Amino acid sequence: MIHDFGVVWSERALLLSGLANTAILSTLSAIAALLLGFIVTPALMSKQPAVAGAARVFVDGMRCVPFLLFAYIVYYGFPSFGVRLDNWTSGLAALTIYNAAYMAEILRGAWVVQPREPIEAGVAFGFSEIGLFRRIILPPLLLSAGPVIGNQMIQIIKDSAFLTIIALPELTHAASSIQSRHYVPFAAFITAVFLYWGLCLVIEAGVSSIGRVAEARR
Amino acid sequence: MAQFNKVLDVAGVSKRFGDVEVLSDVSFQVDKGETVCVLGPSGSGKSTLLRCINWLERPDAGQIYLNGERVGINGASIVMGDRDLSKIRTRIGMVFQHFALWPHLTVLQNLMEAPVQVQRRPKAEVRDEALALLSKVGLSEKRDAFPARLSGGQKQRVGIARALAMRPDVLLFDEPTSALDPELVGEVLVVMRDLAREGMTMVIVTHEMGFAREAATRVLFLDRGRVVETGSPDRFFSNAETERARQFLQRYAGDTANGRR
């Protein structure tokens, strides 16, 4: 067993590059998903039924599709419509679009329980549309939804492991190729598990610092 | 121009929510430097009236003019777009019953937010003015505190300073002391009394009869969405014309005698 971990250690460069790719992939798509959420959430809350309805269909649709299937569709299915994306682009797109639906729903949930008066004060003081959302509505949303958003980021990290099926060289892919080359499944996978855990700890630390910022304002 | 001194002109404003007529044909004017107190039983439409003035509620009928400029409707009798509406709203300050401070911003940031972001005034100038306003309401030392750390009275004083930071033509108060513990009401009324003395133009919806009697230049008595009586506070409080106003005042006098506000 010790020997198995020795084998994994000798392949550390591969694992670390997998870890780096997972970190990059998750970070980029978490940011992009949140930004997309900033657009989808006001659409969900829109007073125009067509806008709200379209956003609702997108959000509910995404939440009912298994991520693995969605990634298959983007990578293998889109080329039938002439959209051919490489594995990085389709992986990023799939993770981002899929999680944007969750981010939007998280922000909507935080929005409906916000007190009405401060938002109304924003309107009375001349804020409207984008300015109102960006300066008055969104900041308290982010503070109150911070922990749930952090939770979703952890979900993104874990979902990114599925992208090994489209040969994206992320952490699971690296661990899997080490095990198949050297037949050390336990050592390779358990090492990957600990590396994922490390990534999640970073997110947890971020969440708790948002929590402190929010606490001062509560 | 006859309208020169008239800051606010509310003409025939009506508003209904479903089957309920909340305001019917309400008209009144506010001259520069006046303190008009709007009194009346709860449910009489006082808050809705204030909210119609800056179009937080859209009136069903009637006109509102701010310094001769129509609020909510532009020249071609079309409902104003967000941009025009927001421009005219910056000239109407509002103080809310539940303070409505922005929780993610410090006290100083609350004061600076709209002048900088909406009015696009230079930050340094706004900051100096905001600091002066904070010292005026006695909260200089709280400038970096978040609203959640303030008492109700302090929050409302910040709310007043925040409205003043916009340099509004008129200040609307929507029951500014109703959400406060009785012992905190005084500190807010002191600030409002000072503003009245300085000649700030104000429309105040309130249940503080003592304040209205002493600080108002004029009283507007609303009942079931109509202006029932209007006049000087002295005459209203000592010699109300209508039966309804007398009943209303009697009930308040009774409450005060029983130790209730």
C-alpha cells in the first residue's frame, strides 16, 4: 500500500496539473455562473410574464437535467447543429450554464425574503433598473446568500469531475489515468479525494469571511 | 409667476386599490418653507398620499407639480420613463416609517450613495456635505457604523440626513416616529423641529399631535381618502370645524390621558 502511494507520488506532476485544471475550471465557471445569475435573477423577478416565464423554464429545465447528460449534449450533441466546441470550451460552457440556473434560483430565494422598504427607498432616491439592482438590491442578496452560493461552488467543483468523460484533463481524469497505467486504484483515487477536499476547504474559508462581513451588517 | 413660491401642488389626486377608494380628489399646495402635517385616523390614505407625490404609487387621476414641473407625466401626457421619473424623484426627499436604510452600507455611505450614484455629484463635495449633515443630526461618531448597530432613533436621524443629502426641494415624512420606542421619539422630533425652523419645506404624516400643533405651519386632516379640513394648527386643535376632526382629536386626547400616545 505504501508502495502504491509512492507510485502516485511519482506521478505528482500529473495530479497537480489536474488539480490546477480543476481549480481553474471551477473558478471560471463559478464566476461566470454567478454573473449569468445576476441577469437571470432579475428576469425571474420580472413583472413581465413572458420574461419571467422564459427564465423560469430555463431554471427549472436545467435543474431537472443530470449534469452528466447535459455535458454529453453540449460536447456530443451540439456538433449535429454545427456547433463544435473543444473539450475545454464545452466543459466550461456546460458547467457555467448548468450552475447559472442554480445561482439564479439561490439569489431569487434570497431576494423574496429581503425587506421591501430599503429597495423602495432606492426607487424613491432615484435609482432605477440596472443601478437599482446593482447598488441597492444585489449587495444584501450576496451577503445573505453567501453561504448557499459557497455551497453551490463546492457543487461546481464536484460536478467538474464529470468532465473527465469528455477527456478534460482535470483532477479525476489525472487520477484515473494514473490508476489505469499503474493499477493503483485506491491510492490514486483517495489522493484525488483529499485534493478535492482541500479545494473545498478554500471555499469554506471564503464563505466564512463573507459571513463575517455579513454579520457586521446584520 | 404665481407658482413661484409654490413648491408642491397636488391637484385632484385619486387612487384606488381594487374596490377600495384610498384617495379621492385630494388637493393641496405647499409653499416654500412650509411644514404641512397630514393627520387622520389610520387607513385614511395619508401614507398613500405621500407615496403618490413621488410616484411610488401611481395616482389614478389628478396632477402633481413640483416647482411647476409635472411629476410622473411628461409634456406629451405620456407616463414618464424611468430616467425622467428618477430625475424628479431626486428632488423629493423621503423619510420612511421603518427607516429603510441600506443595510450593506455604513452610515456615511448611506448618505453619499444617491448623491454620488444618481445625482453624479463630485464625491469629495458630497462627503463634506454628508459629514456636516451627520454632525447636524448628532451622529458624527457613528459615520462608519452599519445601520444594524444603531438604535431606532439613530436610524431615523440617519434616514433624515440621507434625505437631506440629496438637497431636495421638499421632504416627505411617512410616520417617521411610529416605529420608535416612546423614549426615542424625542430625539427625532428635535431634528424635525430644527428643520422646520430653518425653513425646510416638509410634508409630514404623523400621529404626534404635540409636534403638529407646535411645528406645523398648516394641518391637513384626512379621513377616508378625503381632505376633510385644513388650516392653521392653532385653529384645528382648539376649534376644529368638522365633527369628524373633533372626534379624532378627542380620541387622541383620551389616549394621552390614558398614558398612550
